[in-house]
Amino acid sequence: MISVQNLSFSHSSRLIFDDVSFSIMDNAKVGLIGPNGAGKSTLLKILCKMEVPNAGKIEVIGSVGVVPQEVKHDPVMEGCNTIREYLNPEHSKHDFELHKMISGVELSDISLEDSPAALSGGQKTRLALARALLSEPDILLLDEPTNFLDYEGKKWVMGFLANYPKTLILISHDLELLDKHIDKILFVDAHLGKIEEYKGNYTEALEQREEREALLKKQVSLEQRNISRLEESAKKVGVRQRVILQRRVSRLKEKLPDLPPEVRAINFKLPDPANVGGLPLRAVNISKSYGDKKVLDGINLSIERGECVALIGPNGVGKSTFIKILMGLLSPDTGEVQRDYQLKVGYYSQEFENLDFRKTLLQTAMESGGVSEAVARPVLARFLFPASKVGQEIGTLSGGEKTRLSIALLLLSDYNLLILDEPTTYLDVMSQSIILQVLKDYKGAVLIVSHTEDFISELKPSRALILPENYFDIWSEDLLERVSQI
């Protein structure tokens, strides 16, 4: 059981939680949702005592297991000589149970004798998830557990969590997971620093929130009209009555609630892509091997001006390698990449290597796009970065916020081709919706890799390349089913 009473927490000068109270009963299945950067991951850290609140009483009864959004440096993992030692420190499981678990999280190609320190960041995160699932704590805290998993891995994890016999608190942008296996929603309101409780799954909670927001918007609109009428009346009366009316208007404005950022309609115009020929990029017979392992074999791809193409397939089939070859970062063993001389490529990857974490959001946006503050601010606002946030250093942002910022920076420039490698990995549902709408409005070409089926379906690419089959054809919904069977 978890009981939180009057919790307050600040990070630097920013208030994250303000007098928050909620409770979670034994064996509950809870979805923790809200915009990226609202404090969801921070709340998990507070519950497992990795962060100390400024005020409030927190009671957690039972053993707690936590898996963060991404594992890079885990002293426990790095202190283990083998994966078997990390997964099964108490020697309570048989090897076949360990193999079943690591296979479920798509680590079947590693040995129990391997050193966990040698794994990549994504593999370490999946290994930490396997360890937590094997240990079955009374309270399991998971921050985006289906990140870094392909379709089959997601389905396996969903099936496991659906039957988890104890308390589960889950941060996820996977709608299927939040709708099928959750019976309570905690919504983190970043605007007010509060947490709202809803019975039911994500869709039911969203409907209740939308009703509330529509009512709030209507109330604000009525109050604004009332204020406007009073201001007009003040222009037509004497000095004494005008002073009285102006004071009344000031009081009403002070009480007027701010609309949350997600309710406001913020519009901006994307820059037109730079001129380019009808076939900006073409890959012919691309092959690539690493030692004896052939990663790509005779891959062909063409992208027409303004076209959206999806690159899909399970993990480990060479999608990222192919993208690096298209970008000119790797050389193929055979074949060639033909680029239009006017081609300007904007590239997004999950590593955020192009961001200077010491600079502020506003400074970065202005420098990256070569635009004025007046141009940069509305774009940042459209990507859910209000005026109070644009002065923060990038290093203070969450993974989802860095993703939103990276894509905003791409769209501030006049690239005529965007290559996006898993842009939805860290994004909450609201952020996905914003990115999706912006990409739909983009006039340049897009090559996108994503394991988020709903996102690809909504984006409606014109064609898709499936790896490892090297099948390149017109897009259809059947292709996703085909990929899941590879």
C-alpha cells in the first residue's frame, strides 16, 4: 500500500508538486500519466526514496522494485561479473527461467555468462526490466518499460504485466498497455503541480479530463467577456465610477484561472523546405557486414520530394546502420547512395548528441534555426515549452522534453528531408499527438523509424521499407502485421 499526504517537492526554483495527496491500495494497477517533464519520473524516485520531498508524509508498505526510463550507470549491475549473477543474486531461479525472461525482453542473443557492463544502454534497460520482473516485488515501479522493444517484445511484456499479482505503477505512452491492464490513473498536472486521481483506464480518464478542460475553457471565456464589458463600461462613466470598475476588473483578472498549455491553441508556420529535385535520395543495392555477420544485403530505397516513407522491422535487423549509410556516416560494402545536390537532411536520433546541455532552450532554438526570439518562442510554445521553461538549461530536461526540443529544432530549419530514428521512444501521448500533427503539416520528405504502431498508422506514409526482407512497396496497415510475424 502507498499513502501520500501533502507532498511538496521543488527542483531548483521550480515547483514540481504542491500539496499533493493520493493513495494506492494493494494489487492495484496504476497508470501514471502527464506531459513530459511534469514530474512522473520524479514521483517514482520519491516513492522509492531516491529523492527527498520538501514536505509531506509518504508511507510505502512492502518491497519496492523500480526500473527507470533508461539505465546507463547502475552500480549493482556494474558490480556483477555475469548476467546470471545480476538476474538471480539469491540463486532462487533455474537457468531456464532466466533464459525465458531475457528472451521475452529481446535479449536472447546474450549469454548468462556475459558481463552486463558490456551491454548497450538499451540492453541494460531491458536487463534491468527482466531482473525486476523476476524478483516480483510487492510494488513494481516501471518507467516506460516497452521502450527499446519491438512489437513482439511489447506484446510479451504486456502479457506479463497483465498477470502481475501485486501492485504495479506504470509510466507509459503505450495506449494499449494503459487501456487493457490499468484500473486507476494518476494524472500529473504540470501547470498546477497537482496529481488528479481517476478510476478506470487511460481512455476513460482522458474523457473525464477533456470534459473538465472544456468546462474550464468555457468558464474562462465567459469571465473574459464579462471583463471586456466592464472595461467598455468604464470608458463611458465618470472618474469615480471608472476607478471602482477598474478595481473590480483587476480583481477579476487576478482570479481568472490560466488555461493549461495543452488547452491553448498556439499556431505557427513551418519554414518552407529548401528547393530540391524530384528524387532527393536514392539507395541502390546497399550491403553491409560486420565481420562474418551480414547486417544489410542488397537494400534498395528511393524517396521522392515531399514523400513520407516508413522504415520498419524488428530490433537488430540493421535499421540504424542503414540510416547512418544514408547520412554518409558509414560506408556500405557494396552499392551507393545517390543524393540530390540540393539535399539538406535534418537527423533525429535518441542519443541527443547534437544538443549542448549547458545552453538554454531559447538560446539553442535561436542559434539552431538562425531565427529571432519572436520566431523561436511560438515554436517552443507549440511543443509545450511555455515562457517559464525556455530559460532552462537543456541538461535539466527529461528524455521526452529533449525529444520535443530536438524535433522543434529540426522544423525551425529549411531541411528538405527529415530522418527520424525512433522519435516516439520517450514521448507521452500528448507529445506524440503534437509531433504527429506537425509532421503532417511538414512539406518536405520524411524517413521515419518507429515501433509505435498507432503513430505510424496515423502518419500515413506513402511507402514502407521492411527489413530484413528488403520489401519496399506502397504502405498498408497489413505491413505492421507482416512485421510482427518476422
